[in-house]
Amino acid sequence: MGKYIVLDIVFYGSSLNYDWGGGTNYQELKKITKWDGRQYVLVSRYALRYSILHWANRMFPDSWKLADKEALTIEKDGNKRGVAHPKKDLIDEKKILEYPEFDLFGFMIAKKGGDEAALTRVSPVKISHALSMTPTNIDSHTMANLDMVRRAGETGSNPTTIEEKTDFYIYNITIDVDRVGKYLKKEHNDEKIGNIEINPTLAKERIAQLVDAVLNLKRDIKGRREDLSPWLMIVGLYDDGRYETFADKIVLDKKTHYKVIRRYKKEGDTEIIENQIEEGLMPLFRISSTEAKDKTPIYYRKGFCDYEPKDKFKPYTKKEEVLERIRTFLEENRK
């Protein structure tokens, strides 16, 4: 049976993915309407994949090399620019899986003329869109380059209105463990190509590095860097081919938390202890846990957020502990 790692991730971020403005001076966030009739802000899976791929390249420059013009080509149809895809030579020379992006996120190599079927690799790593956990109110602000125009010796400006949404977002990553590092004949159905595989140890490390990148993820957008690292991450480890996701079973709530500040002072020979209690709010993630296995691993930022119920999950508060648990799972279950 198939082995899967399923990550349901909640992060906190602001205005992460804009739609095409159609040439106007209004920059609109991507949105989607859910069953309740309200609009929620969407961060596309393509934007998330881009950020994961490029951040992993920053973290692991030696092992996460990105395909460049030596590995990519664009088939042109007259004056129209075609879709970029890996060169067929990478397949013929059995080097396609040297690039993590093709191994983990798949590819399609179209054949010229359209008489033959395209060579495809179905992605072993599936990434969902990220959705805001509260509806949008279409908050926006207007900005202009007035200062630069003045310094250029001109008057006026070029105002632009831009939408904003700071919120918790939730998305899912599902990793088909057994397919990482393997591009087999039964997938592409071409005898000449045969099986393409990399070292199982490298494949296992590639999965661990992917999770490490997600745990520390950043996204650069419009001159700022947003932190997409998880506030909450449910780690499903499945070895029987059946898996569950909690991405649609996590509800954002809030709880009151208290912090006691203790002060010491002396009056003469007497030491006096004063306690001051500070009250505040923190996000609380309520999880529908009927599908949870006994003590499903969960990572959360202790002291910054909390979750309920507690009895179904085994908590981790350090990223290193999560990675170690996943590495152990890979060692135990890797073929």
C-alpha cells in the first residue's frame, strides 16, 4: 500500500497573491467564494510552489538546483510563445530527477506535431490553494510615487489602489513517499526510457528538506518578505494507502491567556514579592478530530497560539522535533 505524509498548515501572512489588474491602477487580491456565500482571499498553489521551490534553493543551494536555460526549452508556435518545459535530453540521459522541482512537482514534455502523447510526470507532491480563515472585507489603501516624481522635477503622481488582507491562511501538502525519486516505465509507458531512479537515501533526504523548507518558508512580494512558516501543522503519517486531511476541519477561534509577571523588592530587611497578571488574547485552532489517529503528531507555536482538543494529538513545539519524527517515519517505511 502507498505511504503518505500529509501536512495541514496554518500560517499568518499579509497580501500574498495578487490577480492580474487588467492594466488598471487597482491591484486586486485573488479571492474565492465558499459555500457560505462569503469571499475569502486565496493564495494559489502555484504561488506556494514557487515560494517553496525558491526558498528550498536558498536553504539547500547544493542539492536544490533550479533548472535553467541549459535544462529548459520553450516550444514556439509561429509568433506565439509556448509553454516552458524540461528538455527531452534530460529524459534520454536519465538526469530528469536530478532536479527536485521535476521529481517532486512533476512536468509535461509536449511532442512536436501533436501526433504522440506528451511525456508527463504526475506530481508526487500535491499542494492545495491556501485560503484565508476569515472572510475579506475588501480592505484597501491608495499609494502614490509623489516623492520620486517631485525629485525628478515634475508634478503630480501615479496613484494606485491596492487591496490588503492580513489573516491566518490554511493549506495542505500531500507527499506520495513511494513515488519520490522514481520515474518508472509504468508511469510513462515507454520501453526506450525504462525506469529512472535516484538513490533512495537522496530521495528520503529530499523529502526531509522539502518539509524543512515549509517549516521555515518565506515569500518575497512587493518589496517585503512575509513569513509563511507554520503556526500550526498537523503531520499525518500513513503507511496503508489511506490518508486524511484536516485542512477543512480547522476553525479559527480565540482564547484568553494570562501571563504572571513577578517582581521582587526589599523594604528594609524584608523581601516583598509582587505579582502582576496580564490578560490577553491568542488564536485558538479548533480541530474536528474524528479522523485523527491515536496521538497524531502536531506542531504549534506554544505561547503564541493553542489548539483543541489535546487528547488526540502528540504536540511538538520545536521544528527540529518535527523533522526528526518525519525522518524516523521515512527510515521505517522506505522501500
